[in-house]
Amino acid sequence: MSVAIVGELLSATEFLELLHDEPADETWELIDGQLRRRPMTTRGRKHARTFSFVDRVLGYWLDSQSTLTGELAGAEARCRLRRDPDTFVGIDIAFFIGKDFDDRISYYDGPPVLAVEILSPTDTHEGVVEKTLLYLECGVKQVWIVDPDLQTVTIHRPAREPQFFTISDTLTAEPDLPGFSCLVRSLFGR
């Protein structure tokens, strides 16, 4: 569960300066200008292994694109989802369309097309729902909730029913990820 620090709204600059003091056992986010602190989620072997496979499958897909350019980011990629008030989150894996990323700033400025959250043992239902709704509200086209224990993927899209995939299914991500298709089992190394 996250704890909001109520007070004046923070700007992007103020938030990024505060991150120098972020303790190793916490994750800080900025939600609508309010600092949110939550315990660092436990990322065990299953989470790390699943992260690696999902990242690899998405990377192969991106490398195969001849006309689509973009950037795949992982490991809690810091992203400003929206401005005024600013909202910054860390995303397990994100895909951003385009090629002109400003290397002078330490975060991605704008929502990704795809946000992938890989469930950890310490994630709560409340927290996952809150983050999923936030992503969709901020313009993310697809949110994948990947469960390493049950080996399932749920895709959420704006104004659509969620899609649920098991290891025997083929996951497609049209039209947002053109041509993307994979066996769900490959996301879990099977």
C-alpha cells in the first residue's frame, strides 16, 4: 500500500531532486503532484526470470519492425505520464513509439504505448488496480499484468473488456504493437 505525503503539490524538478534521498527499501512516485511512498516490492527469482523473458520477446518483435521505431525500457523505467500536476511512476517494462528521446533528461516524458507490470509477491490487488487505471487514464494504450505464479497475462485497454491469456494461448497486441504475436508460454520460458 502506498502512503501519500499530503502537502503542496510538487513539480517535476522538485520530485526529481527528492529522489536523491529515496531509501533503498522504498519506491517513490509522484501521483498528481503528491509524493507517494511505498515499500519496495519483493522481486524474487520468478519475477526476475519473467522480466527477462518478456523483455526478450518484446525486443525481438521490435527488432523485426522495418517501419515502426521505438524504445523498450525496463527495470522500473521512470516515466512522467502527465503534467499539471505531474505524475511520475516506475514501470517494469515500457514501450515508447518514436526515435527522438532526449538523453539529457533522466526519465521518459509522456505515456508509453505499452506498460507491463510483472506481479511480485508483495503486490496488492488494490495497488495493481490503482496503477492499471492510472496508466489507462494517462493515455497508455495497453497495460499487461503478467502473473509469474499462475503464468497468465491480462491485457487492459481503454474502453474495452480485459483480455485474459493462459500459457496455452497466443497473445496478440494489435493494433498498438503491429504484428506482435507470441505464445504466452514463451513469456515464462516454457
